[in-house]
Amino acid sequence: MGDKKTINFSGYVWEVRSSDHEGPGPNNWSSDNVWVDQDGYLHLKITQQNGIWYCAELYSTSMGFGEYEFYVINRIDLFDPNIVLGLFNYPTSSIGPDGTNEIDIEIARWGNSKYPNGNFTVFPAVSGLHQDSHTFNFSLNGTYTTHRFVWTSKEVYFQSLYGHGNNQQNKIADWSYKPEKNSQYIPQQPLPIHINLWLFEGRPPTDLQEVEVIISKFKFTPSS
């Protein structure tokens, strides 16, 4: 699995992933592609070395119900169709398998330039049930966006906004997910937060260009 690099970002300790040919993708994951600069900003990069592509991921300790905010710097609307930026929580093996207990904000066209580039998704707490998603298309005239979700036992409310700020203005998209069987369809246990930048199905970018994304801040506000 490689080294166990950790970084400090936005007041939390994060473990940085380093592995070969693992999902999603599958992809290769390099700990060198995640770092924090002198301003405290997080950098994630997709790189290519000798024809082999490497992606970036880091994850936190588990956090529960509350508001999760990510302040992103990049023209993420101009991503190559094979690039995916994920802002999400994900279960440990003790909580559930892949395809359960996950709340996702993903900027991705899933390999098809005609697909919407914004994705909100909730994976159920119980294995065997379906996931639910809301997609939207957006374009930017700057490099700042804010993405957040508010997670409670009965609802997940998503927002993507133009610019940086904790307000309700300059909305790109939002979605309120309130299923009837909320305890089965909404994760109920604390989960680690993940941030990743990766290649859909492990495919190189169609333009063969490396990609970098900066997260200036992550903020978690627990439910009162």
C-alpha cells in the first residue's frame, strides 16, 4: 500500500492515499500528488510519469451529522470529460460495503462531454437499496466555487455556489433529498470525509494534460 503520509489541513489531520491499480477507476494513487502550501491551501494533482497516470486522495477521521463545506479554486467547469473531483464521505469496512453510506458531491462528466458536470448523490445506509442522484450543468466566469451538504438523520441538503462564502447567494444548484424511509436511505453513522481527484475508468485525460485543483478551506459544523 505504500507510505502512510499525513497532512494538516483546515484544522484536521488527513491521511494521504498511496496505492496502485485500485478503485475508483481503477487508478494509481500517489501521495506526492497531495500537499498543503504555505497559505494552508490544499493541492490535489493528477500527474503523468513515463506514460503512467497518478491520482490524488486524502481522508479524515469520522464526522457525523452537520454541515460540510469545501472552498474550491479551479475552472472545474472546464475539466476534461475523464476527470472527476470528489467531495464526499465514505464508509469504513465496519460500517458498510462500497455502494452504501456515502454522500457525494462530484464534478464529473463520466467520460462523456455531453453529460452534466455537476452531481449530487446519496448511497443508502442499507446494502441492496438504490442510490439517488441529482445532476446539473454549469459554467463559470471565475475560479472560485463553494460546495456543501447538510447531513441530518432525515435529509441531505446539497448546494453548489459561485464564489467563496457561507451564504445562500450566487447559487449554481441545490437539491434536498428526503426519502420516506430515511433511516434506510440516508447514512446514519459518522463517516470519514474524502477528497479525491481521479480518472474515470482509469482513462487518461483526452487532452493528455495534467490537472491541479486547490481547496482553500474545508469546514465542518456539527449539528447543534
